[in-house]
Amino acid sequence: MLRGDYPTALRNFDAVLAAAIKRELLTDAALIALDIAEAYAALDRQAEVAVICKRLVAVFKEAGMLNSRLTALAFLKTAAEKRQITKPILHQLRAFFEQSEANPSLIFSPPG
């Protein structure tokens, strides 16, 4: 999805992510986190994704969203810690978050 100037894109995404969290747009925040994850993966900085996911997990818990979206974020955090983020994983997570917006009871199934 992203091309080119990753550092600039990451600065912009950080601001957009903070705004989404502040406005409690949690699904949007998760989708933005996936864009950030893609950029960090391209820069071989997957550990940074784990930090973002940890923050989002806390935000989701604080908002009482203890459902499969939280499980999906935890999965992404673990994949980042293991340096196993791939485009297919990001694609599956993006599809899950987009579908879960309309269907909050949707169950997340980790790839594999």
C-alpha cells in the first residue's frame, strides 16, 4: 500500500492515529495501525509495531472492547515481536477489522 517516503508517512500516521484514538474511532485506529505496521515492516522495524499494538490493546480494553478485535491486535503484537509480519497477515487483519465494524461479534482466526 505505502510507497516512497516511509519516515514522513510514519510521522503523519502517528498524528492520525493519535487523533483517531482521541475521538474513540477504534476500528479506524486499528486500520491506521496496520498502515503503520506495513511501513515499519518495510523499514525492518517490526519491534515498533509491537509498541503501537500494546498501546492499542490498552485503548481497546479501556473502552470495554473485549472481543476478537482485541485478539487480532494481540496477534499482530506477537507477530511483530517475532518479526513475522507479512503482507498476507496484514491483508487478513485489515479484512477482519473492516468486516468487524459491521459485525462486532465476528471471530478472529489467526492465519496458519
